[in-house]
Amino acid sequence: MRRTAPLSVRPPLAFDLALRYLAASPSAVVEQVEDGEYVRPVCLRGRWLLLRVREERGRVARLLVTLEGRRVSTADLEAASALVTRLFATAEDVTPFVRAVRRFPRLAALARRCRGLRPVLIGDPFEALIWAVIGQQVNITFAAKLKRALLERFGGTLVEGGRRYSLFPAPERLASLRRADLRPLQFSRQKADYIIGLSQAIAQGTLDFTTLIGLPTADAVARLTAFRGVGRWTAEYVLLRGLGDRDALPAADGGLRRIVGEEFGLGRLAREEEVRAIAAPIAGWRGYLAFYWWFTLQERRGRDGPGP
């Protein structure tokens, strides 16, 4: 069964740039870009369905949200539209951001290059957390390899339209593992312990992402870093890519330091404190700068964060 609904968006929205980012991003393992569509299995109201999102060209900016699966209901479609609104920030009024960057020529040029692009979220905050932990202290290519291995070994599969789509492992599944289960996949002892421990915290309700939504960024970072395996960079990455905190700035990220060094002619990697200082005048929207810098780096080098 297949059902589609239109979703109005607040312009400008450069959905094509979002797809371009995802098509090249190592973080995008569960989600795919197929023929100009965003495609991802999603769990809605306790059932796995296949989500497709594409842009409808016309005088009015809008996306088309499609669900495929058994007995797709109107309530399912409404839940999918709400999810897409969150993942692509389609309702965000970016006027304050545009006004803020106008005073800074290099940042204004960055905003013009990325006009209409919003930070694209990873489909599930738990997946964003595990991806950030996987990316700690390793290069991005190896991190992507580890994420794929995790899906293949412990994730499920959704079959729709004759195609198989990988499902990210549930917290309960990873919480039940032992270190020895992850070591053959090339996870370090420490990283295996972090993943299992954080999965247990989520499965047991000790770590609840919903309690972080709407908190000041600094407070949310403090709560996340109370958990073993979560440093400031990991917390800020999860807040930005997992929860849509538009002010979260993972300034220690190697990719951000590289592109900021290039953009500001430093001739070296920018230091973390330099990244924070450059972004400070755009407080409230620093996550947009981070995402635009990642996008710019990816366009130039074919890679993105994470990687502290």
C-alpha cells in the first residue's frame, strides 16, 4: 500500500542541497537518496514503514511525503509528515539567521552559497548518538565501515517493493550485547563499552532524549556529558544532528576546524576556541554555521564530520 500527502514548507528550502549532502555523507547508511527522493525505513506508531520524500516543483514550495507498507493509515501519514518537518526543519523561519550573518562578509558568503539549506537530522536521536560514538578518534571512512557492520550484524531488515532496507538496531538490542560481540567487528574495547552502556541507559530510561528538547544548549550538553562515553563534541553533535538544536556547535570537530581554517585563510586547522569565537556573534544559529561548513567541506573534499 502506498499513500502520499503534500507538506507545505517555509521558503527558502533547498531540498536538492539536502539530498546532495546526504548522497555523499558517510553518516547516511540507513537513509538513501534514490532518483531525487529521500528514502528511509521509519518506525511509526509501532510499525516499520518505508518513507519517501521528494520535492514538488511549482509556485508553492512543498514536499511530497509518501509511506509504503501494509495498511498505511491517515494517522501514519500525519506522523510521517511531522517527522519530515523535524528532519528537514521545513517550518523554520531562517530570517533571523540571514540578518545576523549579513554583518560578517565571510559568513554572509557562506549563507548565500547554502541558501535554503537547513541542517538535516539523522532519523533517530539514538542512531545519531551511536554514530557520534563510533566516530570518536577514527577517520570518517572507518567510522562508516563500523556503522554498516553494526547494522548488518545486529539490525533488522524491511522488505518493500522487492527491495531490502536496513534497520538501525534498537537500544534494547545493543544493550543486550557483550563487549565480545562487538570486538570481531573491529570496535575497540572502550568504544564497545560506551555503545553498550549508552544503549542500556536509553533502554532503562536513564537517558531520555525528550527531556533535552527545548533546554538551553549548555544545559543539554551538561546532561549528556554526565554519561560515560559522551564528551562535549559528542553531545553537541547529537544535539545538532539528532535533536535539531540550531545553536549546537561541535567546534572540536576535525572537519569544522579544517574548513574554518580554509575559509578564514589561516593556513592550518582552526583551533576549537577559534571556531567558537568566529561563530559567537551568530548565537542562536551556530548549528547552521556548522552544517554549512560541513556541506562546504563535503563539496570540496567529498567528506563530512564527524571526527574530533
